[in-house]
Amino acid sequence: MNVLIIGGNGFIGSHIVERLRDEECQITVFDRSSNQFINEFENVEYIYGDYNDFHALKNALINIDVIYHLLSTTVPKTADKDTEYDVKSNLIGSLRLLEAVKEKKIKKFIFASSGGTVYGNPQYIPIDEKHPLHPIGSYGIVKVAIEQYIQLYAKKYNFPYLIIRPSNPFGPRQNIKGSQGVVSTFMYKTLKKETLSVWGDGSTIRDYIYITDVADFFVLACLSKKTGIYNLGYGKGHTINEIIKKIFQVTGLKTDIKYMEQDTFNVKKVILNMEKTQEEIEWKPKVTLEEGLKMYYKWMHKQI
């Protein structure tokens, strides 16, 4: 099986590449740049180019059976600051990819959406895949639009697809100095004795899942005969204050916390319903939050 992973050098992508090497796959990574934390994997082909370069993408698709579309040029905060860029680079870029894919006889198209943004403020908890989609920011709006175009093209041109909606992955190779990822940002700042900036009172709830469990699911879903939309989380929620407390416990360190006025575009609570995922893909997370934090701390401590 020939697999193309668009965004294969990213946080989630690099772990999927590592996990797929255990399977009988010929892996090609298409990305803008290398991963800052690891070297290229052996027996993996790397193509470096612009995701919005139609011809480069089309060439990368030659003889490909499975496509992982993991690349995003924005995160929720940056998407809202420049919505035009978000639409042009992510939505239009995805449409170009689908245009290139429609002529290929691929076995599966897998897209990494966003379980934390596409549903908006939930009408009920836990959130299942049938929950109405009411995103409250550009990032989620664009993800929903891409999802809908994938379903349109899949039906029109007859190819199987998987839309996976991850909650809040954390673990090694996540950007430790970025604006995305509460666990990575707060653990790094704790180790550096920097102040933790918290929007609101710290009661915001998210569903955190360790990155190896995420990679396992993406691979199992690929190898399965299933098609459709699946949530991907642990199925349990934790407040920001709980995460900070656990980070302090794992690291044995404490630092100052600054609570700031709540961002109006912030979803208050996200906990994903994992029943469909666990029943149809026969997958369950193996790493608890506490175990994941301990492993992540050991890795991060070596990086700084």
C-alpha cells in the first residue's frame, strides 16, 4: 500500500509516519519543511514543497493508494486574525487537492478535522458525531467546509473517506513555544519558571489524548474498511486548572499563574463521545492523562 501523508513532518503526522512503518506500507511525506525535533525516518520518501502548488501535489499523488490530509497553515488564534489567509491557504488548498484526487483511483482519503472547534458550544455532553456543527471561529468554519467538500467529492467521484475529529492531542514533537496546545505551552513555561497566562478563570474543559493513541487510531482507521466521520478523544474532560495542577505535580515545580479576561470566541466545554469510534474501529486509548504527562515531561526535559 502506497501512502501519502500531507503534513507528515508535523506533530500528528510524524507520529503517524512512525507508527505506519510497522505496517507493510510505502510511505511518502509531503510537507513544507522538516521536523525540528527528529531526523527523517529511514525508508520514507520526503517531498518538500508548497501545499498550494497544484502541480507539485499532483506529482506527489502518482501511484498513491491512501492520502492523509493533515496539513493546516493556521491554528484557531491565527485563523481569526487573518480569515482571508485561512480560507485561501486551507480551504482553497484542500479543494485543489480534491481536484487532483478525483482523477485517481485511491483506496481512502483521510482528513484530520477538529473535534474541539467544529461543534462550537455544545448542546449536550459528551458530543457525538451527530451533534450539530456550529463553529464560532474561522478555524472551525474552514474545517467544516473542508469536511463537506470531502463528502461531496467522495460521493461524486466514488472514493472512500475518513474524517477524524481529534480533541486535544499532546505529547512529544508538539511545538513547545507556540500558541497552540495547553499542555505543551504550560509544561514548557513551568520548566522555564515563566508565568502561565490563563484565559478566564481556568474552568474551561477539554478532552486530552496522548499522541501515540492518536497515531494508533489514524493507522487502525486507515487499515479498516470503515468510511465516515469519527471523533477521536479520551472521552473525559479536565479543566485548565486541573491540567496546571497535574503539571506541577509531574514536574515537581510551580510557577506564577495570571488569569486574564475570557476570550469571547472560546468554547467553554468539549468532551467527545467515543462510543462510535470504539465500537466500529475497535480502538481504545491506552495512555491515561497522568501517564502521558509523565512521558511528555521526560521528553521535554531533554529538549530544554
